[in-house]
Amino acid sequence: MLLHSLTAPVLGTNCYVLAPDGGRQCVLVDPGIAVDEQVDALLAEHLLEPVAALVTHGHVDHTFALAQLCQRRDLPVYLHEADAYRLADPIGTLGPDLAPMLAALADDWVEPPDVRTFSDGSPLWLAGIRIEPVHSPGHTEGSTLYHVPSQDGSDGSMCFTGDVLFAGTIGRTDLPGGDDERMRHTLGELARPEADGGLADATTVLPGHGESSTLGQERTTNPYLRQLGP
């Protein structure tokens, strides 16, 4: 599996490019503010063609480059139906605390024309890759983890966690659509041991901001998961 990580120059959002080994098609995850030129350069360097964009949640720092990328490409966007409303007004739905800080972006936003919502965990097959959406509300109503099982049956699976789980901490719940109780339930599922049906400890955690980790590392050291574990 080919995985590249790009960091948006505004708010430091991680944008990921995922492709199967030897494949020309790829999937984008969370193309944020002003990351589109980096994405275009990487695609040209590796001769890749995106077939879809996955959005972990509808906050503008995870969606803004869609305005540019979708105008240049026939690119469907996948996100949970509970966050789809945010694409109509990605600035205003941030709430009164954050919206004024990013108000200047509103004039450059164009809502993606091909938005494909989902409500359950049915797998997505994109660019020849099996991707399993896991609805994980708490940061927003539609926050979603995207679990990518290993292609060869090894322990090398990945999980794009957006702003739900970071290395050493978790996402905030005080913005519109956030919910402490729902976040606690989401984190409880992530803390559930592999032996009890949880994701494997070896799963690579690919967050929306900051460094990557493993789920086992977070279960051991992240205080928010440790308090919910066995």
C-alpha cells in the first residue's frame, strides 16, 4: 500500500493520499485549506489519479481544498450523512467562536457537485482498496473513522481518525455538533481490546493533525483511552 501524508499550511491538517501497490488510482483523505497545490504536485510526481475523496468530518480545515480539486477533476466526495449539511456552509457551521477567524475563505468555497453520503458501515471499494467507515460521533455528528484492512492479511491495517483520536489526546467536543457523551462512547469502542473484538493493536492511527501512532500505543499511553480500557 502506498501512503503519503501532506500537511496543510493553514491549521496543519493532515491530508493523505492512499493507493494500492503498483496502482495508478488513489484516494484522497481530508484535503484541507490550501493543500491543493501540494496534492497536485504529488499526484504528478507519482503518476496517480484520484478517484474519490474521503472526508472524516465536515469541518472546513478538512474539506476546503475540495473546492479546487473537484472543479478540476470528476471527484466524488464521501462523508457521513450527518455531516453533509456542513458542506453548504463550512464556515458558518463552525460556530461563533471559530467562524470569524476563517470568514475570508467563504468567497472561495464551492460545494462539491458529487457528494455521496453513507449512514452505515458498509465497506467502500475505491481504487481497488477496501475501506470500512466507522461512524464515530462526538467531535461532530458525522465524524467517521476509515479503517483500511491489510491487503495481505498481515497486521498492517490503517485507521484514519480525523479529529476523534490524536497521538496522546483526542478531539474537542465544544464546537457545534460536539457531544461529550457520544465521544465517550466512540472512545470506548477504540479502547476495546483486540481480544474483545476491537481493532488490532498494530493498527496505524493516522490522525487529522499531528503525528501518527498505533492503536496499541494509544491504548497504553493516551489518558483518554486508558481510563476507558479494561
